[in-house]
Amino acid sequence: MTDTNQLSLPLLRASQAQKHVTMNEALMRLDGLTQLVITSRSVSLPPVTGADGTVYAIPPGAVNAWAGHEGELAIRANGGWVFAMPKAGWQGFILDEGLPAVHDGTGWRGGAATMAPSGAGMSFGVAQIDHVVMAGATSATAILIPSGAVVFGVTARVTTAITGSLSTWQLGNAGAPDRFGSGLGLGEGSWARGVLSAPTAYYEPTGLLLTATGGSFAGGMVRIAAHYAELALPVA
């Protein structure tokens, strides 16, 4: 046995020369994998610089030093990389997505809260956009809520003051323009916390709708986040 079973840390051999090399590699792996924070799982080109202990989950199509290591974790060490293969049940936090994640034996499942042996489970997610308010009586966002999501609510914060002839505004979606809030403020820092009394399923990808009250929009920016759960199917 040359490596440990769980974290694949290299073991020292009897009468081994330069034991510090093996020991330092084991410590670098341990430093990266303990309290695991994955910088990204979508970067395929290894960064040229970075702090030791920085970790990436290597996606398909990775190149250069990561070629041939798809699905592994790349840990920055002494200007290069050491690699570890995650196992089902490993947990981490994906930094650029703001999501906890669990490895299901094949890949990282963001927001996973439960997971059956078959792969069925429930995941929680938050989708966020910075929406530029367009002139008019309404301003529709890009698609925000994914298909099949069960939405618990939507929150929002005005990041650039909303201008126009309106007095307040509403946040909702087509057919329910005030579902997530009404009488909302225009000034920078104004906010909305639209908690649904009963979670609502969305069966198609859906955007949100801002509706002006007492006038129309001229401009502004609102940061909007949808909070939801998704159900994963069992594998065949």
C-alpha cells in the first residue's frame, strides 16, 4: 500500500531517501482537501498563478497540466498541481457558485441536501441576476427560475436607484405581477423579501417581471435572487 485509502495521501517507505518530499506532498493534499473549498468546477484551463492549497474540480475538456485528470480535484502545490479523486459522499463548497456540494460518485451535485443510493435526491439552489430596469410600464428579467424548480420565494435589492414617474413597484411574474412583493421602494438599498405561503412549482424556465405603480420606469438596477429546490431522478 503506497497511499492512504480515503484521501490518497502518499505514505513514507522504510529507508526512503528525501522523506520530506513525500511528507510535504501529503501535507499539501491534506491542506487542500480538509474543509474543502472548490474555487470552481467550470474552469478547464489551469491558472498560471495561485496560492498553494487552492482547489479546482476539473471538468471535461481540461487542457495542459489538467489534461487526463477529468473528474479529479487539482490542488495547487509549489507552483504546480497535485491531484485527488473524490469519492461518493465527499462534501465541499463551490466558491464561484456560492453552493455547498456533495459528490455522487460521478460529479459534484450543487446544493444537495439528500441523496439516495440510486442518485435520487433533493437539492437547494439560488439563482441571482443583476437586472437593468428598462424604460416602460414593466421590465422583464432574463430566465431565472429553472424548469422543474419548486420556488420558496424571491428576494431583491435595489443597487442603483430606480427612476421614472412611478411611485412604487411590484415584483412577480406573468399572471401574478405582485407575487413576490408590492409597494416596493425606489431608492438604492430598498429591498423585497417575497416568501410564498406555499412553495410553487415552475414546469418551464421562467423569468420575473417588475411592474411600475403610478407611472413608468426610466432606469435603475435591481439584484434579484430566486430560492428554490430541485428533485433529482434515480439512475436507471
